[in-house]
Amino acid sequence: MPSLIKLNEFFKSRLYKFIVAFVVAINGYLVFALGSDEQKIALKTNLGKLGSLIVDWSGAVIFLSIFFGGIISIFIAYLQEKIDKQNVVDRFAVVLLETIETVVEEKRKRFAKAVEELLQEGQSQPTASTVFKNITQPEEQIKNIIKALEVCYKTLYPNVYFKIALMEVENNTLKKWAYFLPYTARPNTCIDELRSSESAISQALITKNIVVVDDVQKELVKTENKKYIKGSTKLNENWSQLCYPIKSITSNEVIFIVCIAAKEANFFQSNQEFLGSYEWLLNFFSSRLALEHSLAELKGKAR
């Protein structure tokens, strides 16, 4: 990648611009020479054999310079696209690290506060169970993770409106909305409707794979292979949706489903290239949600 960046810098340099200007000037002169018998005679007289070569090969030189100039232009466009994609990946990585760090920071603060409170209570040697229950707050941490996910998407796409919700799954059945953002945008479609095999969230649960609805309005008019139910969706609303299943660390069964809706048709797209990028990003959050789910089970059984 560094070599491509250097090459791209060369194509943007003054030297390259000078070379292009020089070639254009030569082509202009050759075109002029081809159209003037006097200029041809002057070239042959003044430059001898070199002048004759210039006259004989000027057409070929003009053709090749235009041909290779076109190829170079295509290559420059390809190079820029390649670099732009890499810049997007780098930006994703930076934003991801920043948002994940906020989750770690919240946990660190909670640990420090728990230590302070235990010491203030005069328990110089608190039991392991007491410490575990004080510092382990999976419900709060799950909220922090979803908040971080929202911040991540809003930072990457500041002009897009998102709704993010976390569905809790129990015994391979949709149970309840565990958390959702914004707070004023509680999902209105009832759980029984979402359990339909034609809903994206149920298909994510059944297949244990990410399910994307590119355009909910187009999906609603399908007569077969549907993956979206109308629910509370209005006819004038253009959304795309992503449902991502999170599996248990121990049983590999689905424990949560992250649902992200973007108020823009085709924002999320179901081709393989896009699916890979969604999974790459969401995997960082899903592993942490699965961890907190395991901690919640342990805390429930701790004495």
C-alpha cells in the first residue's frame, strides 16, 4: 500500500503535470506539422534523417500518446479508488478503537468505584463473592456497548438517522427488547409479529447469520422470499435494516440479535462485499455482548 500511495503522490506532483504539458505541446506541434507541407519540408531540411523520422512517425506518436494517456487516466482513477477504500478502512478502525475504548473506560470507572465503596464500608478483606457482585454489572455494560455501537455509526455516518435495538433471545425464541436507541424510538412491532418466519429478525435467529433488508418498501411488496413484515412501518418511510445474531460463547446458540435500521433505502446492502464489512465491524461488539451475557449467568448463580 505505501508504494501505491507514493505512486498516487507522483501523479499529483508538479513533475507529472509538467510531463503531461510537455507531451501535449509535442502533440500539438506534430498535428501542426502534419497539416503543413512547408513545416514538413522545413523539418527534413533542418533536421535531416531525424526530421524525416518525425514526419513519418508523427501520426503513430500522436496515437500512442493519446492511447497511453487514456490508460494512465483510467489507472489513476483506479489508484484513487483503491486508496480511498483503504482510507475508509483506516477511518473505520480509528472510530472503532475510540468507541470500544469508551466501553472499557466505563468498566474501569465502575471497578474503581466498587473498590472505593468496599474500603469505605470498612471491609478490609471482602469476600470474593461480594467483590464479584459489586464489580460485575452486565446489564449496565450491555447498555454501554450498545451506546458505543450507536456512537460508532453516528460518527462514521453523521448525516444518516439510525435506530439501534437489542433483542434478547431465550430458548431459541425472541423474548423481549433488552435495549434500544434513541430512547424515544421504542420498537412498536409486537414480538408475536416479529416471530413470523418472514421477518428479518426471525430469519437471523433461524439461520444464525446476518440478514439485510436493502429497501423495506420494496421488500413489503414481494410475494415470496420476503424477509420483512410491515408491522408499524409507514408507507412513506424509506429504511434499510440489518439484523445480526450474537451467539453464546459456550453453547453457540443465539442469545441476542442486534437490529440496526438506517433511514435511507439501500444504506445497508445484501451483497457479499458489504456483508463482510458489516460482520467485521459488528464482531467487535458481539464478542463483548456475549461476554457480558456469560457474566450475567454467572452472577445469577453466584452465592
